[in-house]
Amino acid sequence: MEVFLNLVISGIMVGSIYALVALGWVLIYKCSGVLNLAMGELTLIGAYVCLSLYTWFVRPIGQPTLAFLLALAGTLVIGACLGLLTERFFLRRMIGEPVLSVIMVTVGLSFFFKGVVEFIWGTDTRVFTPEVFSKKPIPLMGNIYLDSVYLWSFVASIILLIVFVSFFKYTRWGLAMQATADDEMAALSLGVSAKFVYALAWAIAFMAAGVGGTLLGNVNGINISVGYLGLLVLPAVVLGGLNSVPGAIVGGIIIGVLQNLADGYLSQFTPGGVKEVAPLAFMVILLLFKPYGLWGWERIERV
């Protein structure tokens, strides 16, 4: 039971980071109906940007925690700017084009971003030096312990998720994004700018993915493999529903727990890789029974 609880709790912690990245998938899909296949590279860029800012801040400041908070804030600002630039130069010209064409553009962006990262930072694994979070485990109950990096990553993810969800529900821009997602023509007739909404969606997607990559980088280090997180988060997005923000949060946590349980109980019977395969296998099974996810919109076409 202690092993099971350890796996579940750590899965929830990691799942909260997945939920943050899944939010970027959902935002772009809600506004434009496009699957952004460059999400993993957005995560990778954010992780390296935060690492560079942290290295720059920690030397004069001397306090890792404060330097990391400043680097995280800088990552959000730079991520927003990169999102706006990406939408302006690569995606705006695709407004009104077939969805498949836009998806292929995101595939091209994924290769472009990966090449830029390899050119600037290389492919070697890098870590935050000095360490931001202590490696001393935090006792929860009995023999159940939790690494501090998981706990603080969970706290940061929950805070940012609350901020983003509140933005969608209570701000004018957030409501404009929801209106565009529900009915683009009606939103345009009310004076909502579709170009602004798409740009804002990409900016927030860059911010969410960047922070997710930063938190994962504190857990396992940062290298080019962080970019594969985008595909790993896809089952969480499908589970919750491609156009459901609460579904992305719940789906991310479920996938994090499922991944840990598969690694803890099935990896001993397989040569390896079950931790990465389990979420994708679960996604395929789910699609057989719930094609729109648990909270996705079901489209009914009348003939």
C-alpha cells in the first residue's frame, strides 16, 4: 500500500505539470480547431530560456530561489512575445486555410524550433546549477516521502492553472477567446478580432508550455528529449477532451498517475518503455468508447 500511495502521489505531482502543457494544446484547438504538433518544442524552448535566465540571475543575486522566480517570470514574458511573433509571421497567413494545411505548418515549426534549440544550446543534458530545490525528501505519512522538487512543481502548476482558468472566465480577453471558440462568425459580428484571439492563444500556449518544461527540467535535467513531452501530453488532452480546459487539467493528472503505476507494476515484466507506452495505449482504448474524450464537445451533424 505504501508503494501504491507513493506512486499515486508522485503521479499527481507530475500530472499537474502535464496539465499545464495540455492547457496549451486545448487553447489553440479551442480557438482555431488546429492540433499544434509543435507543443513539445515550445516546452523545450521555455526550459532552455529559463535555464539561461537562471544562470544569468543567480550569479549576482546569490539566492537560487529568488533567481529562479525571476527567471520564471522572465520565461513567461519571453514566452508571450515568442507566441505573438510565431502567430504573426507563421500562422496569421493561414487564417481561412484548410485545417490540415495549418497542422502541417505546426509540424514544420516543430522541426524549425528544434533546430534553433540545438544551434543555440546544443544537445547535451544541462541542469540548474546551483540546485533550486533541495533533494532532501519531505515525509508525508509513515514511510511515504515526496521529493521537494515534485511538491513545489505541483504548487507552481496549480497556481498557474488557477490564474489561467480565472483569466478565461473573468476577463474580457478570456471571454472573447471563449466566444471565438464557440462561434467564430458570431464573435466577429460582435467586434471580436479573430487575429487578436489567435495571437493571444499562441502567447498563452508558449507561456504554459515553457513553464511546464522548466518544472520538468528541474526534475530530470534539460536536453532535447524534453521536446517529446508534447506527444506524451497528447493522451491527457484526448482524455479530457480537446476543447475542455478543466478536462485538460484532470486528464493531465490521470495520465501522470497512470504512467507512474505502469512504471511501478508493469516495468518488471517488460524490457522497458512501458512508462511511455502506457498513456498512448490508454488513449487508443479510450477513443474506442469515448471519441470526444470525457468532457469534449460531441458534434452532431444533421443531414
